[in-house]
Amino acid sequence: MGVCFMTTEQIMNLALKMARLDEVPRDSQIYVHGENIKKVLLTVDADAGILWTAKNMGYDAVIAHHPAGMNAAVELYKVIEEQMETLVEHGVPINEAQSAIMKRQEEMMLRAHTSNWKHLVDFARLINMPFMNVHYPCDFMMEKLVEEHLERSISDKRNLKVSELIDILCKMPEYKNAVTKPLIVVGNPSNFVGKLCVAFAGGTNGGANVIKAYWRNGVGTVLVLHMNLSDIYELRKENLQGNLIVAGHIASDSVGLNEFARILEKNGLKVTKLGIVE
């Protein structure tokens, strides 16, 4: 397909279609509307320097992954509710799932409340740079693609060890080529994986309470993007038997962003990636 021209709304609709969503999630937003877009800069994070550079290099829009301000940043904590579905799917009673996410939700809400949520968006408006972010749709695809890769690659689920799971994960180029490799932060390489949960999508990690809920309800190994050190220390003190693997934030985000980039290119846009592992 040749180069075509799109609007920011059409780009967002491609993201929704990719993740099979009917409406824009709370952590994704168009900050500055754009039309006649053919050349985009796709970046994990955006700042004033990136926006200014993109403007001066002739890009028609900047698409960030992480929320950059306004409602998408302030209401990110609400997307954590999406984790309840994953918890329930893995055997956690819904009331326990709801309780497990509450602490992390409050932490994220209070953190966002102190943020300068207007600054970067105002700068984008000042220089008239079309600007948007796509968070949950890419995270949803990241989780789905990793699950599919593991499902295809694991031949003996019953006897799979944690070290073997990491080896399989690292066959994906984003993990293979990342400087930060997956880490076993709770558990041992020789432990059996048992029942596995890939808990990537849903705003951010759910914290120690969510991991404990998985472990209490029969999940042997949880795979997350990242985890606070205080949560890791808390989990290490637990008597619950379980493994926790931190897959790597940027490597994992890159899985979903690379898929989104392929879709944008398939629809005729020229895409330059920034900070994305290939």
C-alpha cells in the first residue's frame, strides 16, 4: 500500500480495532488533533524535546505509548480495574480480585493527582504538533502475543521449570535483544512453573496484593512487566509458594508497539520508532 493520509482519530481507531475495543480506554487520548498525517514518530515516552525535534524534522504526528498528561494520565488508575478480569479468569473470586487491586489503584490515583498533567500537552499545542498516546490497546496486544508465543512453544507444561520458561520467552526478539533480561524476583530457576499467568495489561502492575491473590488461588508463576522493590520484599516474606518473574518493561512494551507499528505501516503510514526494541 502506498502512503496515505490519516487523522489522529483514524489512527486511534486502528489501535482500537487491533485490541478489539469498542471505545477509547481511559489511559489513551488524542491531545492535539491532526489531519493529513502520513509520517509519524512512535515512541515509548514523549517529552518537550521529542515533540520539538519531531516538529522540526517534518513529522506529522507524535504517538507516545505512556500517558503524557490530561485525563489519560490522571485516570490511569481506573484502567487497573481491567486486571480483575484476568484475576477471575485465573481462579480468583471476584470479591477478592476487587480487594486486591484497591491499594495499587489508590497509589496511582494519588501519584497522578500531584503530576503536572497539563504541561506537555500545552507545549504540543503551542508548537501545533499533533500528539496522542496509545497505552492499553498496545498492552493488550503485548499480553496476547506473549501468551500465544508461550502456548506455541511450551511442549511439556507439567514439568516446565522457571528457567526454561525464561529461555522460551527470550526467543521473542524484543526480549532476546533487550539489555534488561527477565528476572526471577521471587522463586528459583529450578522451581516448577505450574499454572502460569501473564499479567501485563491493566494500567500498571497490581502490586503485592494482586500477586498474593494469584498465588493463594493456585497460580504457580506470575509474569509481570515490572514490580516495585517494596512489593518484592513483601512477597519474599510470604509463606505462599509461588514464582514472580519481571519480564522487563521496555522489552515488553516493545512487543505491543511493534505490532501497532506493523498495522500503521500496513495502512500506509511511514513510521519511525523511538526507544522500541526490535
